[in-house]
Amino acid sequence: MNNNRIAFVVVGLVFFLYYSYVTGLGFYESCSIGLLAYFFLDFLDNVGKRVVVLDIAVILALFTWLVMPVIFYQVYTKQDHLAFIFRHYMPIPADDYFSFAFPGTISMIIGFKLPLAKLQINQDPQAYKAKLQAFFKGKARIGFILIGISFAAGVLYRVVPASLNRPVNLLQQLSYVGVFYIFFSEHKHKNKILLAVLGLLAINSIIAGLFGELVFLVALFYILIALYLKKISFGVKLSVCLFGFICIFLIQNVKKTYRQETWSHGETNGSVGVFWDLVAEAATNPSVLLQKDRLYFTAVRMNQGWLIAETMYMVPARHEYAHGETIATSVLAAFIPRFLWPDKPEAGGKYNLMRFWGFYLRGYSENIGPIGEAYANFGRQGAIIFMFFYGLFFNGVLTYLLRRSEKRPSILCWIPFLFFYAVVVETDILTTVGSIVTSLIFMTIFSWLYYRIFHVRL
């Protein structure tokens, strides 16, 4: 264990001891906060040294599955007037919840972190940078072609039948791959092109009122770009992340108001001007943002634990365990396109909430998450075991890709494309597993077609 990691363990231990002995929180709650502190610092230390894609999922799981529920058990309880009115309080005792969610989360993290192969792909950053430059020399043209295909697919998406939405959407996402072919090349305007793509992504997210895609893609882009840049100090990485957290906090605070103002009267397109006005107003009135009642609505959106606990409350008391039914269906659906299976379950939460809550979701997205779905299928012990293999699956896919990237660095360009939904912890297994399977199949087929047409290997 290196000196940095020892220091991170000490910091995590200090957090644990403070919340356990000073504030009086329980073991699971205090340990959750300490683990989040440790894994966050470890993530920052490894940015620029490793492809820390799955670390994003680790941090998100610890934060939304464990730490945010602590706040609801301590602050936004059933006695809080807003929590009572909107019925967004934890419906089961803390011991019942954490005795499952904590070991289930740790089990998934072990699956993510289990060393399957050597993942330290750039022990010498400068040598690795030189390897990237050599491989991508003269390949900027590929990036422009991929971005062109992406824009064409954006036009096509408006006219194709719903059964073809997924493959056309994958074509749209090729811009995320193409921009890295340009960035890793010697193209003199590569930085401007990267900023332009991120700018367009930001504008599209604001207009659509959907910001999760923007946040996750920026994080994945940052992880890959850091591999290419000169060594970044820990202080700079910490500053970047803190700035990112402030941005996310502001977005979460204004998102509901923004959607109400721009989606009224049946309109589905937003306004960049309205969004920035709301952000500016929020940023200039921080005291308002930090009011308990105002923070409640932000906390609700960040508390995946409520959905997990609600599932534990409903199953098996009101709805039977699925015994692997929804997970088997999700895996099968990952390999069968919708045009061959028109009525296969849709991602987004409707299927699981109807199955396990008896609740029909209309007009918005809400989901019980992978660990909630695991519980609803296998119960406590079975779900904890399942979460290990769930984490191991993504660990195996990433390990395989990184091993291949040692000979073909272009694989790195596909990481955001492949793992965009895999690092999301508030969606269903149909989305996480299905997205990476379909994305891998798409990447294989598209690379073969590209070679047949252009006689160049991606």
C-alpha cells in the first residue's frame, strides 16, 4: 500500500470515528461516510494513472445508496412536513435498510475491484502518451467521419420507426468516439473541436432538460483526457471535482423549476437563456439554496436509497420475489433487438415499478436500481451474492478491453460510448447490462463495416 493510500485510509477512519463517537451515528452509517471519503480520494489519486471508469459507479453507489439515506434517517424523517406530504421518507427502520444495502454495496465494490489482470496501463505516463500519439497519427480523418455519421443519424432519428431508435441512437453517439480520434491525433485544432462537442452536448442537454447524460459524459471524458495530459497535481484534480460538484448541485436545484417553466403547455423543448438565468439566480443566492426545505427536493433526487427501501417495504409483503425473472428477461433482452421482440420490457423503471410496487409510472423516470432489483428477485442474502457477480461482470468487460487496448489504443476511444450507462446506479439492470452488451455488439459490427468500406481498421 503506497503512502497516498495509507493517508486516504486514515482520512476515512477519521470520518468514521467522528460520526460514530462524536455525532452518535450507527456503525453502518458512519462506515458509509468513511468509505465514501476513502474511495473519493483514491479516485482522485488514480485519475491520469488508470482508467477509473468503474470508480464513478463506486462513488455514486456509496453516495446515493448509503450516505444520502443517512440524511433522510437523521433529518428528513416522517416527522418532517415536506417528507410527510410528498411521502419521500425512508419507509423501513435504519437497521433493516443498512444491514442489507451496506453489505450489498460492498459486495458490488469487491466485484468491481477484484484484480483480474493488470489494469495499470500507463505506469510511465509520458511513454503511454507517446504510444497514443504514434497510433493516432494521421487518424484525425476517422474522427471527422464518425462525427459526420453522428450528425446524419441525428436527422435520421426523427423519421425512423420506434423499433430502430436504439441502433440509430448508437450511431448518434459515435461523435463521442470520433472526438477522441481527433483529440489523440496531431490535429492542430483538436482542443477547439473537443470544446465544441462538449458545448453542443451541453446545449442539447439544456434544451431537452436532461442533464444526467452531460454529467456522466463529462466525467468519462475527463478520465480519458487525463491519461493524455501531463501529470496533474492532486490539488488541481480536487479543485476540478469540487467545481463539478457545485455545478451538479446548482443543476439539481434549478432542474425542477426549469422543467416547469419550459415544459408547460405541452412543450418539450427548453431554453438556454431561461436555464442560465435560473442558475445565475441560484448562484447569487446561496443562502436560499441551503435552506432546509429547499435542500429537501435536491436531496430527494439524490437519494436512491428511498427507492431501494420502498422496494424492501413492498417485497415480499405485497408482491412476491421475482426469483430471477426480471434479470433473466433483462439479459435476454440485451441480445434481442426490439424489431424482433416488439413488446420486450422498456428501460426507465416502468416495468420494475409495476412488477414490484404495483405502481404505473407516467410522465417521468424513476427506478429501483440494480441493488433494488437484485433484492426484489433474490431477497437479502441472494441479492448480496448477486451484486458481487454484477460488479464482476463489468470488471471483466473493462479488463478485457484494457488488455486489448495495449495493442490497439483506439479501444480507449470507445470507453465513454460503452460505459455511459454502465456507471449509472439509479437505473435498472436492463439498462446497465443491456447497454454495454448492445454497445459491444454495435462496436464490433460497425468496426467491421468501416473496414469493409474505408479499408481502415478503427
